[in-house]
Amino acid sequence: MPTKYRWGVALALMSGATLMAGCDMVASDPAKAVETPASPTRASTAGSPVPATSRGVDLSEPAPAAPEVSARPAEGATPVADGTVPFAFEAPSRPTVATATECALPVPAADQPAKVFAAGAYGGRDLGFQIDQSGNEAGRIDVAVNQPGGVPVILMLGSYDPTIWHVGWSRGTRIAAVLIGGYHRQVVTGLPKDVPVLISTYDNKGPCGYFYVSAERARTLNPIARRAFGRPIDMVYLAQQGRVLVGEALGGAGGLITDAGGASDESFRIADARLAGEAGLAYAVSQGWLRAASQADASAWLAARNAKPAADVPPIAGGRPAGNISLHNGYVVLKAFTLPEGLYGAHSGTFFVPKGVPRPTGTLGHSTLYDFNTLTCTGAGCERD
């Protein structure tokens, strides 16, 4: 007897599981974790997802334009009885259309009507703070879904950089499931609590692997969609300036809504003590653990190293070249501390450890450390000095 839905890994999702902040369990297997913000628990009927349309309100006025689109209630706004509020969304001026253990979501079977829409970009609009240990600032992407008529919409969202996804939808639109990919951390807010979500990134080693949505990477998307949904993507939409409209064009009256319990961007912000990359180094300076290095520090290291007898190295006429040390993100260690995460690529640093100061703990990444206690160099830049 045919079944309408493939339940896959998310059987427990349809049994009233509550999505919590960070990475919580939304399936029967404890390894099946999903990142989504905390909000008040909503009741749902086991085995019968509540359509997004049952939670909407009809707006008679256009959604107000604002320089910063927010999925949170406007100041003074009161949620309606079904727990939604208006979703302000400013469409781009030139829109472009173009951790569970199994890569699967409870979606309509392949022979049932449904639309699969992919949307995203390399990153969203800058938020000016971090939500993970990558060293990259987080971005925000607002997704407006407009597919009235009751055909279930399956979303496949992806961004390389750490991203906060805000989702709103129109009256008559039903969101059936959401798969989110990226290299770094991805979180989502604004969805109805009964919508199953799976987040699969490089950092969380998710079951669908790592992907993000762009024109250049469009060829990589259908294989993942077939694994997760049992069907290919119907359309890819590219975000611009951190906003993307998915589905049909919006009418003049707008009428977008989002969940009233959606978390704020700030709720995902990590504490200063956990900042990664250059922001973490700046925090270490503010705590007195580091100071900025100067050319004098680099020259002192080179002089000390050149004065050290070299074992089994023939003499060089005219003396050994003085050498050169890059001071990219250069710091002198002043006291014991742990290096921040994310010291890779442009976020890497150069560290000098004076005599009597303990060597910092943590992961160097692509950084270089010059230790005056042992006159040894450790890290990526040692061969260049």
C-alpha cells in the first residue's frame, strides 16, 4: 500500500520533538542533530505535520521597506493567535533565478506533487560578529518563500560562510522540509516548529556532505537533492545582498509571515572569550595576554638565532644572511594563554615567546611561533625566515 511520505531519519520529528538552540536532537537516533534556535514549544500531531498555511495571517498592507530586514516582531508588534508575525522582506532589485546519520528528510514521495527550490550564496550580508570558531564573521540571508496553492515546498539552502538564515513565507505556501549546507556553521530561524530541518556542513561532518548554492556549483546540487529528497531541484535562486525570493513573484500586497518565536541574530553570537581568528587575537590583547609585535622583536629573534652555533652546517662566506620574518598579525606572548581557534589562511598569526614566558597552548593552524626559550621555530613560516 503506497505511503505518502518517506519518513527516513526524522520519525521523531513528527512526534512533537522540540528544536532547541545550537545543535539538538530531532530524530530517534541521538546522532541526528539539527541546529535551530530555541523558542517556545508548539504542539503538533504525531505523523501529521501542520501546514505552514494554517499558521499564517493575511496582510492588507505591503511589507514595509527597511534597510535591515528583520524576521523578528517589529517594536510594539503583537503576535496573532496562531503565533506568527509579519515578515518584512525587501526583494533584491534584480533577482536572479537560475547532524543526522542519514541524508534523508520526511518529504512527499517522488510520485506526489512537490517543488524543490535551492537558494543561497557564498555568504550573506555582514553581521559584524561570529557564530562559530572558523574566524569568519557571520552573514545573514533572508529567504522569502512564495508558492501558494498548497503544493509542498522543499528548500535546499546553502552558504559557504557561517550564516544565519531567516525564513518567511506567504499565505498559502506550505514548507515541507529544509536542508541547509555550508562549509562553516549554519543556523535557521523563523520556520514553523513542525518543519523538519537537516543541517549538513563540512565543519559538522553532516550526512549529506558539504555544499553551498551558487551558479558555479549548480552541477553539484542535484546529486545531493536526490539523496535527501528522492527528486531533483526544480529551480535555483541566487541571493543578492543577503536576500532571496523563492517561488513566484510577490504581489503588491506582500503578506509574508514568519514564526513569532524566531530567535534574534544576537542570540547566535558567541561569547568574546570564544572568539576565533583575528577577533580572538584582539581579545587576547585586551586581556593582557598578548601585545603587538614590532620589527625590533623580529630582529631580536634573528640575532639570537644567528648567534646560536649551527650543528653540522658548513660556514657561509660573508656570514649567514640575516633572514626576514613576516609580522602578519604579529604578537608577543606576555603570559600563559590558549591560542584562539581559526588561525588559518589570512587569520593566521606570528607569535614571539620571550624567555621565561610559557609557550601558549592550542592549535597554531597556519601560524608561526618563535620561542626564545628554545630558539626554535614552529609552524608554517619557519622555512621563510
